[in-house]
Amino acid sequence: MKELSEKQIEVAVNWWAEKIVVPKFDNGDNSPTGGVTVALALMASTRVSEDKIGPFKEALIEGLKTNPFAMQGIHVDYGPCEILHDAMVKADIPTNNAPWKTNMSFHDGGVRVSYGYGQPWEDLLTSN
């Protein structure tokens, strides 16, 4: 089983730690109904205090190092995948703070992310 590099884990953990503080809820619905849905999601989200970020990072690092499915990436549809969910719960961060329609992939030493519905992939870390 291939493992993530320390650099991949560092980049991924720091990115997610930033995004769960003030999450983006982009489901691609620009209609009035979509606007209400996003407004409700924002009202249900919680501002994450700084004292929870350290425990979140530690839990996510652990998940990325021990979960056999970590190489498949970290994903959020309307709720987070197991690895992200577990890290949020361990840090007492509401799982509804996970940014909708977000995907992170790991490949050949790199990290890519698509942040929101239909958004283009962005390289956070390129392959060595």
C-alpha cells in the first residue's frame, strides 16, 4: 500500500484547517432556492475557535497516516468523508462546517483540490 508523504499530509491538513473555519457552501444552484439553501447552511455552521484547530490537525494527520483509504483522497458532498468526519468529531468541530462539493486528491507526491461544485482542479503541491 502506497503511503502519503509528510509534505502531502502537511499541505492537506493545513488546507482543510483553513477551510473549515469559514466554509464555502457551493452546490452549483444559483436559483433563489439555492440561495436559501446556502443561507441555511451558513446559519447552521459554527465559527471554529482557534483552540480547536490544533486538535483537528492532529486528528486529521492521524487519519491520513492510518486510514487505508487515505490515498483515495478527502471528499465532501454535503457531508464529509470518514477521514475528515472523524477528525472534525475528535476536535469537537461540527461536521456541517465541511465545505460542500469539495474534493482533494493525492497523486505521485502531489495534492490537488476542487473547492466547490464544478470548480476546476488546483494544484496545492506538485509532484516531486
